[in-house]
Amino acid sequence: MSNWNPTMALGTALSLVAHAHRRAVLYCLLETDEPMTRDELAARIIAWDEATEGDPSDEVHRRVCTELAHTHLPKLAAVDVIEYDTRHGDVVLTERVNDLLPLLELLRPVDDFPAETCSCPCQ
């Protein structure tokens, strides 16, 4: 981590990784070179929540989708960590995610977020 030279303030970086669902979005996107949709991300997060909390209800599904659409994705997009197409729900990482990799590397083992075919640097 001595080579870490972020372009964003530490407080901003910490705020971005503070919520488990925002970290899950980043883990998912780091696993693929392709854009993911908001619905695909929600399904992965719900599956992770299901593994840790039991069967998700329709209410949980609505809550996760709403939080992604109105809170987590816009917050990541506001600092250019992702590009988020609100019309179609497409989400893709930008190079700015590199500022968060050291923090994600520290948090990934604690989160125990399942990797599908993860080759991302934070696993």
C-alpha cells in the first residue's frame, strides 16, 4: 500500500466503501470486463444477503433495487468510480476505481462476498 496515490480524498474513499452493498457493486464489477445492469447487481447482492440472512422477501428485493437506483449507484457515479446509465440501468467501472482497490482488498475477506469467477485484484 505504500505505492497508493489516490486522486480522491481519503474521507471520500472511506465513505464510498462504508456500505456493504456499495462494496458488493464494486466487487461484482471488478469480476467482469463487461457492463452489468442494475438488476444483475441487485440479484447478486440479494443472493449474498440471502446467504447471510435467509430467504429474501419481495420487500428486501424492492429495498435493494431502490437503494441501488437512488443511493449507491448515484453516489459511486458522482465521483466517477462508475458510469451509470439511469435510463437503461447499465453500470460500468471507470479507472477511478483504482483509488478504492487497497480498501477493497482489506474489506473483501471480512465481507465474505462470493466470487463467481473473480480474478479481480481485491480477492
